[in-house]
Amino acid sequence: MNKKIKKGDNFLKLIPKKNLKYQWIEKEDGRIQIIIPRDKILDKIVRKIFKTPESFKIDLDKIGSFIFKNIDGKNNIEKIAELLKKQFGQEVEPLYKRLITYINILRNNKFITLERREK
């Protein structure tokens, strides 16, 4: 079955999956830090000249970290929304607008992909 998403797919039924190219760690405070390697040719040249780090790190806030932890390749976006509502209540309202925006940011930065569930 083709897992690629189509224009008419229900966004809430899509399953986000982490991009394995990027590593991530859970910090002591429970927040997630995504580690982006700087391993392209230009990055290597810039690193050598300007002594920049080998990776770039992005710290997620508590809600972003909760979402990222629940992206397990099984939960669809609707399930993640339910978990968010249960954990944070009114703090995440407007829930679906915020979650969809955040999922799209993760996807646009290639931290995740979206797939349809196989039938």
C-alpha cells in the first residue's frame, strides 16, 4: 500500500514519523534537544575556517517536547491532540490550530515525515 500522503487525506489521520537523520536527546528537565549535524561540504569548510561546532542544537519547549516524544510512528495527529489535551488542558488551546502549525514546522524542517496508515 502507498503510504505517501495525498491532497485529500485527513490531516488528523496522518502519522508523523521522526527523521532518523537527526539525533535527539531528552535533557534533565524532560525537554527535547534536536541535534542537527553540519556535515555537508560547505559546512565542513565553514567549520574549519571559523571553528564552528559540528552540530547545531535546537531546544524544544515543554509542549513541543511532549509532542515530539509522542511521535512514535504509531500515533496519528488526532491521538497526539488527545494526549496534549489530557496533559495540558486549556494551556494548548486552540489545540488543533497550534498542533497542525507545529507539525507543519517540524515537517518543513525535515525533522519528521507524514504518512498514511496502511489499510
